[in-house]
Amino acid sequence: MAINPELAIKIVYVLGWTNIIGLLLVLFSCRCIMNIKPEKLSNSKIYIKFYNYHCYYWWFFIISVAIHATFAIIAFGNPFL
């Protein structure tokens, strides 16, 4: 079952934006990357709620990248073949 290349390009575009959103969620929920003292983070209830979903942000990002790559190969082909 082949997918319409125009539809694949649109899906790649939308998934590109979801990749950016997923990356930002992962980066801003990571305690290692943020240059904030852990004492400040542990006192922030908003950040603690946001951080509770850190693992889910990773899954969202990884799945988004995998689907994005799959549809990019479908739409544009493998450049190495």
C-alpha cells in the first residue's frame, strides 16, 4: 500500500513541528540541562508537576522522530540508494 507523496510531505512537515515541541519539552523538563540550582527547582510546584511527565516527553519525542523519518523516506526516498 503506497501513500500519496503529497500527503507524506505534509505529514513530515507537521511531525517536524512536533519534533521541535517534543525537544523543547524534554530540554525544559531536564534538571541536568537547565542551569538552575536544584534547590530552586525542588521548591517550585509548577516545575515539579511539569517534571513528573519528563519520561513521557521522551517517548513523545522519540516516537515523533521515528514516524517523521519513516514518512520522510517514503516521500523523498533513501538518498544513499
